[in-house]
Amino acid sequence: MTAVPSHLEASSKAAGFRALDDQYSAHNYHPLPVVIAEADGAWMTDVDGRRHLDFLAGYSALNFGHRHPALVAAATEQLGRVTLTSRAFHHDQLGPFCRELAELTGTDRVLPMNSGAEAVESAIKIARKWAYQVKGVPENQAEIIVAGSNFHGRTTTIVSFSTDPVAHDGFGPYTPGFRVTEYGDAAAVEAAISERTAAVLVEPIQGEAGVIVPPADYLPRLRRLCDEHGALLIADEIQSGLARTGELLASEHDGIRADLYTLGKALGGGILPVSAVVGRDDVLGVLRPGQHGSTFGGNPLACAVGRAVIRLLSTGEFQERSRELGAHMHARLGELVGRGVLEVRGRGLWAGVEIAPGGPTGREVSEALVERGVLCKETQDTTLRLAPPLVITREELDTGLDAITEVLAR
């Protein structure tokens, strides 16, 4: 396969922007060699005017596509009013946003933040506070059980319990208080849980690990274990939630309710970072003024865009689109098993395509797809992660799948 797409290599304009990135930005990413200048719906246009079909959707931050009219209108209207007050004052968007998000998710209370990692950090703090204040765990002895191959963010506390050497190594000393168990192994959680366990933190579907769907009894058994031992169940739905898998929350597929959920990515509509911890009143209620906060968390602009996102989700249209188009996508991808593909995993419009041993790397496949006008990204070297925006049409979806078939089956 061509290591670098030839049409991009020939573009001096694209090369110039990439050179600036390479010289002045920290090298914490390895982006595909394409430079985007505009985007609309399921399409992105590079600096040379070439259109590309988006099959990544900003890792699910763009569930509603690029520049969805309802979201742009909400942001534009709020930009003309007020964008930031800090939480030193009330504003007229925060209360409605929290109420509407709580009603949408069937929860009691909302803690608005910015990034997904902030939401997870907040949930960890809340769980520990709850363990000491309500459960009676001795101070500084609370433990949180997590799953191996997890991805919850990049902060020092979160990477402390990462099992990915790239994310973990070289950033110590690490934050204590976490017990790592194998993802999908409820028996391992049962062996690890104790009177000091504050919470079990888990992704209902692991995205960064390769779109890994756990065994059907995994989440229900975690729910029962948490109930039996008086621990909280925290579902990280930052990437899997908000219609990506065909339900509002991916954990709904397993028929369970968590005590806390972390939300992000699509909550900001692809316009700005918006995240939240939502859950039980008696759990989020342990926070008191001054114990946690964020200057930008719950700002008026974020709340206005978040409310528009909630309105889109409240109709169920996007959940249905994800179910129907996702079934079509998985059926077509399934035809590639044995033809360059080892396995296809996922739910809804979300798939991890495991490339067969001896085949190209995920990076090589991604670069070959750039040549064909389709943008997605590898994860874990051998997996192609697909997450088209939920606004994509069946015809557009087939265009992308045709390209993927051409590259993987040859």
C-alpha cells in the first residue's frame, strides 16, 4: 500500500499546513496526512477542495454531523447574548439544561463540566466523597474497580489505571486507589470487590480498545455486585452514549441502570467541549460549594448547545437511524470476514473491524482510504474504528463501505 496518499503529497498547500503543525504543535497525535478546511453533514473538504466522507465523526463527538443547522443556530443565537458568566452567578441556560438532561437520561441531578476526562475525574471524586460520607469507608482507603484496556481520558489520575503502555508509561508517580480487572470478567470483579470499594467504573462498550462489546451477563452481574456490596456503578458513556449504539445509552442494551453516568463528546454537538456527570441525587448531593468546580463548566454557550442536542435526541430519530443504518453497516462488514477481515464488533453505527493476521496495518488501511475519499482511523494497530455521523444517508454509507471493501478484500 502507498505509505502516504500521493494526491496529498503533491499538494504544496496541504504540505505547508502540515509542516506548521509539525514545527509548532506538540507531537501528541499522529494524524492522517489530510488538511481539512470545511465540513458539512457527513462530508469534509480539504484545503485543495477535495471532498472526503467522514467515517470517524470526531470519535463520536460529531454524532449529528458537521454544522448541524439546529446546533449552529443555537450557538449563534447564544453568541449574541452571553457566553460566560462563571459559576459565581446564575444564568438563564444552566437550570433548563440540567433539568432537560436529567429528564432525558432518567436521572436526578447533573454536574456540568467540559471535557470527557473532566467528567470522569469528577465521577471519581464524587464516588470517593460518597464512600467516606455515606458508606463509611475509612478516610483515604476507598478503592475503585476498573477494567483493563480501558480508556477514560489522559489525566495523571486516569492514566494511573490504564493498561496501555503508550498512555501509562513515563507519567508516574501514579495515583493509588484503583484495582484493575479484566474487561468482561465479572468473576474477577467479584473477587476484587470489598467493603472499601466505592465504585466500579466501566465502559459499556470499550471504544479505544477496538469497539469491544462485553459478554451479555457482564454489566448485569456488575450491577448485582454493586448492589450486594453497597458500591456505585459508574458507566462511562462519553463515546458510547447519546445514540451512537442505537439507544440513548449503550448500557440500555443490557437492561441496567448505573448510579452515575459520564457524558461528553456528542453533548457539545461538535461545536465546543461539553461534558457532564449525571445520576442519583443522593450521590451527586455529597458535593458542597467550594469542593468542586470549573470556570467554564456549565457556561451559557455550552448549555445552549447542549439543550439543542437534547432536543435532537428527545425525538428518538437518531437512535433509530443508528439502529437501522448500523444493522446495514454490520451486515455489509460481516461479508468481509474471511476476506481480509478477522472479526467485526460493535453496535449501531459503531464498528471495530479487526484486520486479519498477515494483512495491512490499520494505519495503512486508513491511508489507502484517504486516497478513496473516506476518512476513518485505526486503533490498537490492527483495528479499523468506524463511527459515521448519524446524519449519514444509506447511499453515503454504502459509498464508504464500498471503499472499505475494496481496500480490505483485495
